[in-house]
Amino acid sequence: MVRWPLPRRPAGTGAAVRPAVRPAHRALRAGADGALDVLHPLIMLVRGLARLTMLVLRWWAKAPKDRRGPVLFLAAVGVMVVGLLPWGPAFAVAVVVGTAAWHGREGARPAGGPGCEDAENERLQAVYEALVPCFALRDDPGPEPLYAHDGAWERAFEEVEFTDDGRIGRLLVRYPAHFPDSDSAHRLAVERRLTTKSGRDREYRFAWHEERNLLEMTVPQPLPQGISAQRFVTGPGEIVLGFTDAEAVHRRMPVADGGRARDVPPVVWRTGARSAQPHLLVAGAPGAGSTTLLRSVVLQALQHGEVLVVDGGGSGEFASLAGREGVLAVETSPAGAVASLEWAVHETERRLSAASRARQAGRPVPEDVRRPLWVVLDRPATLSHLARAEGRRDPQELLQVPLRHGRAAQVTVAVAEHLENADGLARAVRSYTRARVLLGAASPEETWAVLGEATVSRPGPDAPPGRGFARLGAGAVLRLQVPAAPDPLDDAAGEAERQAVLALLPPFAAAHARALGGQAAQSGAPDGPGHRPGTKPGAASQAT
């Protein structure tokens, strides 16, 4: 093939040509700018028609062959009906022009300056290439595989939405039918890649639609934060664990937030004889808010029942409950914990026997049997270790009777433990606690051990304490924000939150109030809410 030389300008003509070219170039540019201004509406319509055509062609390429015929038939019927109606064609043309103008406008995509669309395409292509090892087959016999190393993201991504800062806000991914979407390990690998390519500093929600081979990734809205503990609008046996997304539950609850009322979606745990999840297990990292959640549960349980608290950590987080009405005991030592839990075992058996005799005789169940009893344990693994070191009985072994028969005896058990000590939980605790809460960051293995689901994204790095997930039985995994219920004796906590907890505490029992009055008279010191009586668990329970 002969290569033709490029035309060259004759030598010596540059100085003569340049002055003549500049005015012509300016006039040509001015004419082009004027033409673009005049033809801008037409350009917008053409761009919109091109985008609509691409959408139709993309749907046609992805739609199964058995759906194309019915769609064409319905489209033909629609065209005939519109053509027969008076003013039908004009109305159809107006609709098409309006739709094309909307899709062809300059601001159809989030504004991000010149090259914003190119940057978004590059981001989507990077996400697509990251998913190729997960979805592509090594020897794919198909002519156009959905995922290939030289493929494009337009065929695999059904819908894409970007945030104002140009990041992916929602992504609908189509994956091939051969992908094992029922395997949690494969699903977790896909979600990890999507999280990495979309940004690790945010939280994501993944919804797998196995029937349609679709995966939807969204960035959820922030959960309600800063809501203090208060009297929630609930019925007997209902406990508010926290608050979740608006679309996750159908219920709304009025709460007081900073002096104003607002409606928030709650996560309500139902206890009692008709509950399918009568017991609760809270697991979380240190400082994630597991003790705060237990304190919130205790404050709500005291409205209709009695509470027995065992603080395995011995940090005094529940000292403000000692001596209050409805609080049977607050124990921190292994000896006191064993004595209190032995009493709980006997009380559970007594309630079962009394309820059985009443039903056999045709009488109503006694009131003391129908009154709820709560057994709350914080960090039982540490307490079990101390009990075994002292040669005592493991306190967790005593929980088998309340856990097995607690629903019939109106006895509810709530346990909280740190993730690093979760292996120290007894088998009965792991088996009978079907209401689960996971707080803080956790690995996929820890998430699977607590919630039974491994494909749960971690909370963001800026997530506040009390942020996690909840799952009631075999239900869906819900995002959770625990209400603020700090220790009222902790000076480092916020004053408003401390006062809110103090307002929910029941008054002191009569015997404890007389004891405080006598001590105050002898020492001349005022009594405070954090005074702990020096009685044994059994004596404390009998006194209250």
C-alpha cells in the first residue's frame, strides 16, 4: 500500500496566510456558537431520543426471548388505540417530546463539572472489573458473556444512582444464573468487592433477589440518634431495643428528642408466654453499648415486673438499681450470683407448679405467677471463670431451667457478653436466646455466630455507640440504634441523658429507705441513689 504524503503549506506563505486566517477563524467560531444557541432545543431532543433508544435497545438485549413477543404485541395494540383516539397522535407526540427533553437536558445527571460523566463511567467500569472474577466462568460457551475481562458495565448494571458528590448511591447488578447465590461465602465475597470499590467509609445494604438474579446495593439513610431513654408507648411484654430504618418496619412510635416530639420506627421485642423469642442475647465489642442496652431493657421491664441483675464484670454499672422497688438483687460476686440464680431456678419451678395446679383446678393463674420476672446477666463468661477458680458452681449452668421453662413461667432471661468472650457462653444460652443483637464492628464469622447471617455490612467508622444489628428469631436482620441510657452515676456521661435515666428509676423500697435514713442520721451524710445495701441476695430478694 502506498502511503500518501500529507499536504504541506508552501514555504514563504506563512506570514501572508496567518493574518487572513485569524479573522476567518473568529467568524467561524462565532457562527458555530450562535448556531449551537439556536439549535440547543433540537440538540436536547436528539440527545434525549438517543438515550431513550439506548434504554430500549438495552432492555431488548437483556430481556428473555419469551417476553419479547408479548411486549411487541402490547406495544402494537397501544399504538392502534392511540391512533384511533381523537387527538391521540398529537398527545403521543407531546409525551415523546417531553420525555426526550427530560432525558436530554444538560442536568440529567448530577452536576460535577466537565468530565463528571466520564468519571462516573470509570468508577462503574472499575466496579464491573472487580466483579468479573466472582461472576465470570473460565470457559464460558456463550457468545457474549455477561461478565468478561473485556466487557462493559452497561450490560451488567441495570440501574445506577449517584450522590451529589459523585459516589455510587444505589446500584442494581444483574449476575449470571450459574452464580451460587445461596452460598453465604460467595455472596460475602461479592459484597466485599462492592464495598471496597464503592468506599469503605460508608455503610451499605444488600438485597439479593434470587428469583430474578439481581443484587441491589444501597446506601441507607442515617438512623435516629441521640434519643434518650424514656417511657416508650408500648404494651405489656413489649421492649424497645432501639430504632431502625423507616422502610424496615411498619410501626411508628412517638418519642421526645431534644424537647420536640417526633415519630421514629422502633425495633420491638415481644416477650411473654406467646412470644417465639422469649430470651435475649446481646453481643458486642467493648464500648459498643451492650451494657447500655441491658440498662434500657431493665428500665422498661421494671414498669410491669421484677428484675434480678447479675453484673459479671463487677464494674458497678447497675449500682443505681440497688434497693429500688422491683429490683430483687444486684449481685457482682460469684457467691452472690450463684445464690441469686439458685433462687431463680426455684422460683421458676414454683411458678410452673402453681400454674399447673391452678389450670387443673380450673382457677385463674395466681397474680404472683403472672407477674413477669427478669433475670439479667452482664458478662456471664467472666463470672463463670471466677466461680470455677473459687471452686463454685458455674452460674451459667443454673440458667438452663429459666431458659427452658421461662416462657411458661413468665421468666425472661437477657444476657450480654463481649465478642472476644463469646466462646465462654454456655450451650443453653446460645440455644435458647433467639432474640439476638450485635453491636459494633464484627467479623463475618462473629456475625454468623450471633445473627446467623454473614452478609451484613459493618457500621461506618463514624458510627456512634449503640449502633449495630438486631434479629428476632428467623426474621430479617435490622439495623439498630440503641437509645442513650448511660449509668446515672457516671460523671463522664451527658447530664441530660443521666437525668433521663434517673427519672425512669423506681423509688427506693421501704426497707432500704429506712436503712438509708438511719445511716444518714448517724453519719450526717445525705443518701444517694448509688448506695448499695449490704445484704445477701436471698435477703435482698425477700426484703423487696
